[in-house]
Amino acid sequence: MATADHDFNATLTLEPPLPALPCLAADRVLQLLGVRTTDVTRRRALAILTELLETRDGATRSVCFVNAHTLNLAAADAAYREVLNAADRVFGDGTGVRWAARWQGIRLRDNLAGTDLVPQWLRTTADRGYRYFLVGGEEPIIARAAAVAARNFPGWIQAGYHHGYLDDPQQAARAISQIHRARPDVLLVGMGNPRQECWIQRYRQQLEVPLCIGVGGLFHYWAGDLHRAPAWLRRCGAEWLGILLQQPHKARRYLLGNPLFLWRILRGHGQAS
């Protein structure tokens, strides 16, 4: 059902950039394979999500998470790199990002995996009456994910959900119309990389949602199709192995992509800003 990534990117037109929201002096920004990545503590990242939501300046703000695979894609595709750099904040997720920073002599303050950060943010802001909308996955998956989210985040109002096969402009227009009627404060988009970031950027000015967050495979975890790796595996930086065991079709991404990523950072493509 999904359109191939290279086809999806080929027709992408970047919207004019939004006025940048200021970073605090402590919000260090790194260049990792050409992508501006914000290095903050988890507590500060949670605060940033709320600040972006509460800006309420009529613009749609966006947040992305990058890992070794995402940065590999960005290193090979200048258009996708521009999409990531057009986001209001990009957070680093995983061991590969830490390696890239260490090569610059920088120890990242926290691992800001969206799979952990987004649910934590939903829990810590559950008393504010915010509304959220889910976009991504196939119909059965997003329906199951929405049911789990409704149970786990009762302080939020679930405004609706929609499958993620929206490459066709007419399909996207219908989904955006549904989103408008639902009036969410937050749009969680789980289409995988690079489709979700490109989709957000393509329709950003039409969405009229204060905050969009690319959440990758989060809905698959919520739906029960994917399970987190054991804590000990995550602590040693090998969560990708747990994903690979459950999704062997991603072997190329990890078994070839990880060495390619290491080669790229050792070659010196990532530079501190």
C-alpha cells in the first residue's frame, strides 16, 4: 500500500521556514551528519514539547527524532536533510547518535528516544485537557494503538485517528479535513522515516495543529505488534537487535546501515555547531 520512500521524496516541496523559536543557552545544538540536533536532558526535552505546544502563534511546530538509520538517510539525501532541519527541534535517539556526538568529544545529556519520551510527556501533561490525534499505520494497527492510548492516557482527550497511507494528495486532503474537525492540540504521526517527516513538512501549513511529532514505530508498540527489547539490551545500546529479531526485513537497515553510519562519522561528516 505504501509508496516507496524515494517516490515520496521526489515530489516534496518545502514550505517557507517558520520563525525559529529561541533555544535556551543550555540547549546545545550539534551538527550530526548535517542535521541540527538538540542536546538536552530528558526533563528539558519534556518542557520543550510543552513550550512548543503552548506557543500558540498560529504556526504548526514540529519535532523529529533521529537515530543512526535516520541520519544515514539524511546523509544520502539533501532534500530529506532539509526537511529534518526545518523541524523546530530534532532529538537524538540511540547508541549511534551518542557515538556520533562522542566523535566530536561531546557526551550527550540523555538518550531521547521518542518511544519513551512521548508517552512520558503524555503522562506528565495529563491534567491540562489537551487533545491528540493519531496518524499512521494500517487501519487495524492504528485502531488498536488508539484503544491502548485511550486507556493509558486518560487525562488527554483522544480527538481521533487515521491510517497512515496518505501519499496521494486527495487522501491527505480528506485526512486533514478530519483533523481540522477534531481540533487536536497535538498530531502524532507514525509513518516511519522518512515518510512521516516529509508528510508533516509537506502539509505543515495546512494542518492548523499547534504541534506535530514524528513518532516512528510507536503505534506498533502500542498495538502489540512490536515489543520493547529487554532493559539490559537497551542499557548496552543494542535495542536495534531486539527490533531486528522481531522484524527481520530490517536486516539491511541494521547489518549494513550500522557499519555505514560508523564509517560516515569516522570520516568526519558530523561537526559541532
